[in-house]
Amino acid sequence: MNGQWSKEKAWEWYNSRPWIRGCNFMPSDCANRIDMWQEHDFDKHFETAEREIALAESIGFNSVRIILEYEVWEHQHDGFMQRLDQYLTMFYKHGITAMMVLANDCSVPRAFWKPATFGEQSYDIGYHGGRKVSPHGAHGELSYHLLDDYETAKKYYEFVREIITVYAHDERVLIWNLFNEPGNNRGDLSLPHMEKFFEIAREINPDQPLCADCLCDFYMEGSIVGQRALELSDVISFHNYNSYVENIELLQQIKAIGRPALDTEWLHRIFNNDVEHIYPLLYLEKIGAYNWGFVLGKYQTHEPWNGIWEKMEAGQEFDVTKWQHDLFRPSGRPYDPCEIKLIKELNNKADKRFADGLDAAMFGQIK
């Protein structure tokens, strides 16, 4: 079985393409990921998606990060596979590749978890995912994952194996992000499953690099699953919603590891993690950049995290007049035109830097 890529191979792959930049993507008329991937109203959501992906292309984005939904694969298998391929084809038509996420630890305690229902998705105003209040936060319990059920876990491994096998040599897929935020409010419960995902992927030996989110800001130290993700990943995927100075401190640690890195979740204006400061930094260091959210919609990721409201009630101050995430209004106009102008300028500079052959000399070591 092939193991982790060498640093030289990772840098050769990374510097063979322009700076990777884009967003975490969901069509704005989808309330959740079931809405995005299920059969119900798919044509309508896909039409919205193509319009918004054309907008992403127009500002120079070249990739999107998408989180697949196991329960849709399980219950609508053939249709899910067809719809996934339809998305990949549409993305690629607009010059955009996909980072595919296969599992997600950002979940809720068992008491709050509900199995997927299909058809029209319930939708409310107030919080991310079309909810009125946050299901996350101070419940004092570890979150639940479908992988916690032994029989479901075996089926989930089949899902991972099939998806990677089908797209192992497909240029429309850029990176395999095998696990989103392993350990987020779950301790090390997902560790054996994450390791199994890497084992499956190494057996298939895809052309694309593998990663799991190994340097999220909430477990920089002391996380077994986070450190194991780092040991297994070909390229580094991390999330950082903190300030400019805190980003610099984190990037110093990441660069010391010596592998290409991608910030696969950023943009939190309320925390001063904004386009003006963070995007130029990621451009300058050639750190892959996927901000959270794109067009404001039913998912409501412009709203503050529930924890911010709780801290404000306890006396802390935050500027919640700012959107937390997202770049565009429902009309397709920018939240802030200055942000989009800067994004376009830096994307053009990145493409020129690559065309001039400077990336390999400036970033990493290729032998």
C-alpha cells in the first residue's frame, strides 16, 4: 500500500498549478446538504448553483470545497452518483475543480441528532442550516456521528471506497479532504474511522493528494486525532477564523512542517478575519484559500455563531453589524465591492506569477 506522499512530490503537485483559491460551496437556495444532493428540486438548485459558479469564475476562483452527504448516497445511490458527476462537470466547465469532503465531525449530541428526511426541507430564520437556534454549543456532551454505529460504519467505508475509486484519476477532482474537523467536540472518537479512510484511499492510490483537517485552531495542541491527521496527510488542510496576527503565528508553524498548505475554512469578519487582511496574506504565502460561504441564502452563514451572542449577553462586545461569512448578496451584488475588487486583483496577480514560472522558485523545494 502506498503511503504518505514525500514532501517533494507534494510540492511538485502543488506548484504545477496556479494558486488554489475558492470557497466552501452550497447553492444559496439550499437549506442544508440534503437539499443540495437529494433528488427533490435538484434541477432548481442546480440552476442556482450554475449561476453562482459562473459568478465565482468571474472573480477568478478556480476551486470549490464541497461536503458530500452519505445519507443521500445510501438512500438515493444511483441518483446521487449522477448528480455528483453533474456538479463536477458543471464546475469544470467554469474552470473550477472540487475538493471533496467525505465525512464531518462538526455534528451535534445524540439527543439532538435526527436521521435525514428527504423532500422539502424544513427551514427557519436565525441560524446556520436554516435553523432558528443553534444545535451546537454548551450541551456538555460529545457529538454523535453515523460512524458510531458499527453496521453503518461498514456501509460508510463502502461510500468512501466507491467515491474515491470512481474519481481517483479524474482531473475535475483536485484534493480528497477525507475528514472535516476530526475531533471537533468528539475527542478522538473518529480516529479509527479517519485512519480507515486513509487506508482505503491509499489502497486505491488516487492521483490527487489526501488530507484531513489537522491544524484547526481549536486543537493546535494535545489532539491525538489532529496530530494523526497531520501524519497521514499529503498536504495540510487547516481552518483559522482568527485575526491577522494569529494567522501569522499559525502560518509560521505550518511552514516549518514543510508541506503545501490550504486554509480550507476562513473568513469571519466579526473576529477581524476579513478579506482585506487575510486574503493578501494567503496570496503572498501561496496558502490555498477556501473561504466559508459564497452567496447569502437559506443556510444563513452570514449570521454570528451562537457562542458570540452568548458572550455578548455576558458583557463582551462584538460588531455583529458585519456579516460573519459569505461574499455576495442574494441579488448577486457584493457584500462589499472593495472585497471583490481585491480578490480579483490578487487572483490575476497569482495567475501571472504562475505564468511567469515563479511559483516553484518561491514556494517549497522540488528535487
